[in-house]
Amino acid sequence: MKEWFKENKWIFVGGIVIVAAILTPLILFIGRNHLDQKTFEALGLVGDFFGGTTVGLLTLASMLFVIASISMQRKQLDMQQDELKMQREELAKTREEFELTNKTLTKQQFESTFFNMISLHHNLLEDLEGGRYYFNKFYNSLSKHYKHSIKLYWANQLLNLKNRHFDKFKKLLLTIYLNDQKIDNLSNHLHNINSSDFNKINLIKEIEIKSNQYFSRIKSDLIDDFERKEIDGHLERCIDNTFILGYLQTKDSYRLNYKTRHLHDYYNITNVEFFENIEDEWVVNFMKQSRKETLLNPMTFMKKTTYEKVYTQKEEQIGHYYRNLYRIVRFIEDEHFSNNSKENEKEKKKYRGILRAQLSLMELLMLFYNVVYSEKGEKFKEILKGNNFFDDHLIESKFLWANDKDELAALK
């Protein structure tokens, strides 16, 4: 009842006003018999008053009904708005459910294709000769060919020096020749002593002094011997000099490594000590620069040339493997997992991690060399760059080249 009155109060009040407007003249008309003529006639003025009043009341009642009508329409509009809001909420929920369902189906389709590609990857790996061990052979072959590339580099260095600065070229050959003879003379003295005397105080120092004195006496004869022989013969021996190649190719290599037979003592001279303690400063700088370009900070073109040569030999076996890996990574990068960029990248990182987990350490290293040093790996390099794909999974001790870590840092 209260609710009804609350909702229809203006209609109720309007009805009362209408009833009052109708009853007022009726009551006066019915009660006229109790009035005298004069008093009744005087009621004309009163009638005019009540007529004006009745019209006003009826007008008021009309206004109240209009207000009631407006109130009811507003409530109806409010109800319609509530209904529309509920409909919008329902539609939003339906859309969210649809998007979630669609997202789930899309992800299922992606994962189905992704894991099929992973399965194909394993099949391609099994088809390689030796399976995963194939990459160890690839690595060893690359190392072997790079050493050969260093020998070619050294030969070109000498030939260029011969053609451009013959005096310096001859000086280099003579200096290396004399120092080779000097160290060979020291080695002979070491092997001629009794091992029981090896640990005598200052014995090594005495041997070094005697060796140097002997070398000083025969030095002019050695120079004459050098001059009598053809310069091209010295060039060939210098190109094939294993100690020079060891200095250019290896971090730790020895020019002299003497071990006593019984006492197990060592007397060592490394190739670094040998070549970088030569008295001629120009020769030392020439050797240092050559070592820098081949070992300490290898030139990019040498690494790329070597890799391309080995890859070309193995492309028939390994090409399909790398192309499939590229397609898997490309497939991940092209997928849109979420409108949120962070969430999208998080999903991509997850699938890249799943792919990386399929690769052995040697596979990862050789993939790194493929994307960095192969012309055909340029596209692969572009999609891996900035993704930190290799993370910390590459073992630096396995790097063939000292500056590989710089190439790796550039990919992160």
C-alpha cells in the first residue's frame, strides 16, 4: 500500500482536488433551501468565486496529473535504462566469453602447429649423420678450416710485405731466422746437460749466458748462410713455421718446452715470450698486429669467409635444419597472443624458451655462428636480435674466436 501511494501520490492528490471541485457547488446547491431569497441571491458572487476557484482547482489537478505522468514516464525510462545496462553487461560478458573462447581456440591451433614443427625439428636432427654429434664435427671442421685461413692470412701478409716493402720483408725473415737459430742453440745446450745437475742454483742462467755467447760468435756466419739461400725458400719456411702459426692461432703455445727426464722440472719459453721479446721493435709490432687480427680480435671477414666455406660444404645436410628452425622462430614472432604488449612478449618468450630447450649446447653455438657469420642467416639474425634468445646458454670457453662475446652482446 505504501509503495502504491508512493508511486501514485500525485494522481491521488489530483483526484482529491477534482472531487473537491465537483462537490463544492453541489453542496451549496443542495443547501439552498435553508437560505432566504436575499442570502441566496447573494450567493451569485460566491458562485463566481467558487467558479473561479473550481477552475483553478481543476487546472491544478491537471498539472498534478501531468506531473504524475512525467514521474511515471521517468520511472519507465529509468527501468528501460536499467534494462539496457543489463543488456550491455550481458553482451559484454558474452563478448568476453567469445573472445576467451576464440583466444583459446587460436592458442590451441598455434600450439598444435608449433609442436608439430618441433617434432619435425627432431626428425631433421635424426636425419643428420651422427644426430646431435654432427654439430661437434661441424665445430671441429670450422676450427680446422680457420687455422688454415690463418695460414693463408700469414702468407698474404708476407707476400704483401714483399711486394710493397722488400727491405722490411727481408728484415723480418732474417730476424725470425736468427732468433730461431738462437733458441735452437739454447735447446741443444739444455739437452746436453745431465738431468741430475738441472736443479743446481743458477744453472739455467749459466746455460742462457753460454748459449748467447755462442750465438754471438756464429751470428755473422748465420747471416751469411741466410744470404746465400734463395729468399723464396726463406719465405716458404716462414709461411710453414709451426711456431709462428702457433703464435697466431693459439692462446697458449710453446717455442721451447724442456722437461728433465728424472726430476720432472720444466724450462719453458712460450711463443708469446719468444716473438714479443725480439729486439727489433718493428718486427715485434708486426707480429703483435698479426696475432691481434687472427687470435686476440679476429677480423670479421676472416670468420665469415671461413664459416661460409664450411657451411657450403655441409649445406646439403644442414640447410634444411636451419631453415626449419628459422620458420619456427618466425612463426612465434608473427603470432599475436595478447593486446597487452608485455603479456604478448611474455608468451613469445615462453615459446622461444621451449624451442631453445630442444637444442644442445653445441647446436646453440653453431646456430649462433650461423646467424652471425652466414649471409643466409641474416634474416634469422634480424628476428633473434633484441630477444636474448641465446641468453646465458652459450659457454664462452667453447667460442672459437675471442670476440664472439661481443657479437653475442650485440644480439641481446
